[in-house]
Amino acid sequence: MRKLSFVIAIILLNNLMTRRINEVLVHYFEKFGVDTQPVIEKNLSFIMLDVAETEREVIDKANSYTSNQPALANADPLVTKLTPVIKDLLSVLDDMKAYYDSKGYVDDDFAKGKQLHTRLVNANLAYESVATPYFTALQKLGNEQRQAELQKLKDADQQIRYNALKFMIDAEATAIEMDEQRITAGNVLQLDMAKFKVKYDMMTADLNALMTISKDKERIQKEGVNSFSIGNYVDAATEAKAAASKIIERINKKEPVSDSDLNGQFLHTTDGTPENFNYLLSKAIERYNEMN
């Protein structure tokens, strides 16, 4: 169980890195460039995005699994190495958030802004140097661990847990599809629907199977599953799937995400966005991890 908990924690850490942190960095570098000296527009107007404290909790959670007995030999050292680097990056982003929120560049003719920019470029280079091997190892690890766990559940005739895990795997594949297409709230209408639907349809079929079998009282008793915990997971899985459906609805309506939502701090609650789907999927994963 500890191994599965660690796998889920590092998956959530991966989601934080590839989604919100990536979004904040892209938003900044698109405005100021990636060179050591920033490109500063005349009459600058800029809203610095940030990473919420609640989203950062997974960093220490993932790292905590490496402090005692290693859970997964290939992943533990990568998480240990990544933790201080990602925290350093977030520290720079926090300083920049305070600077731009207070419009400090008006007071110092952008002197500190230039220093912060250079710090961010350097911190981002250090971050990327450890993030790349982390992503590679995680992809391999995730595939191996989950397929092995699925097979164990199937062999043990644990159909409820099997279907619960299968939904999680295919729902995450849906999220990964959007990641690989580099789709965020800002460009959600550019989603390749044909590729997305392949993953979405599998996730939908999984949910239908899970909803059916989770109502089988005899099966619940046979497998020794807590009906309350499986019910909570099914509810969370349903919300995650619905969030993916809302992305399709937004695209069908050709309705872009508003500028106010894009510049706000609550994209994870904005319907029809990858951020909302990812947030609700993370909640479903939490409910899965609580199943007994």
C-alpha cells in the first residue's frame, strides 16, 4: 500500500509540474522572453500568476516517502533531488508575484525586475535539468506499477478494485493526452478531438462498468470492500469524467475561456478546462487511495 501511495504522490507531483508550474512559467516567459535579460514593454501591464499553497502540499508528501525505507528504488533519488530545486523555483516565483502585484517596477525603474528575471532563468534551467529525467522515470514507473497492480487484481477476482484502478489509469491517460498536446485553458479550443476522444471513450466505458459493479452488494461483500469508500470514489470519478465532458461541450460551442478566468487564481474551478479536469481527477485519486 505504501508503494501505491508513493506512486500516486509522485503522479500528483508530476501533474503540478506539467500543469500549474508550467502554466505560470509559460505565462511569464511569453511576456519577458527566456534570455538572461528581460524584454520590457513600454507602458507595461502584467499580472503574475502563482502556485497556490494547497497545490504545493504534494511536494513534501512525495518527498516524505523517501525519508525512511525507499518505496521505489528508481524514483526515490529523483524525488529527493527534485525537491530543493522545485522549492527554489517556487521561491523566485513568489518574489516575482509580490513584485508585480505591488507594481514595484514603477518605484525602481525595473531594477529588481531584471534581477528577478535572471534568477528565474537560472532557477528554471536547474529545474529543467532534474525535471526531465524525473518525467522519463515516472512514465516508465507508472506503466509498470499500474499494469502489474491491475493484473494482480484481475487474478484475485477483485473486480471492484480492478475497475476502480482501470478508471484511474484511463482517466490519467486522458489528462496525459492533453499534456502531450500542450493544451491548457488558454488554448483549449485547439484540442485534437479525435485523439482526445479515444482516451475519453475508454475512461467513460470504465466509469460505466465501475458504476454498475459498485452497486452489486454481493460483490462488495465478497471482496470485502467498504461500501462507503467505494461510493465516495465513484462519486469523485463521476465528477472527473463530467469535467472532461465539459471540455468537449466548450469545444463544440467554440467558447474560449474568458480573460478574467485566465488571469484569475481559480482556473481549477473553471468548467471546461484541463485544469478543472486535472483538479477533480486528483480528488478522485485521493478517494481511490482511501478505499479499503
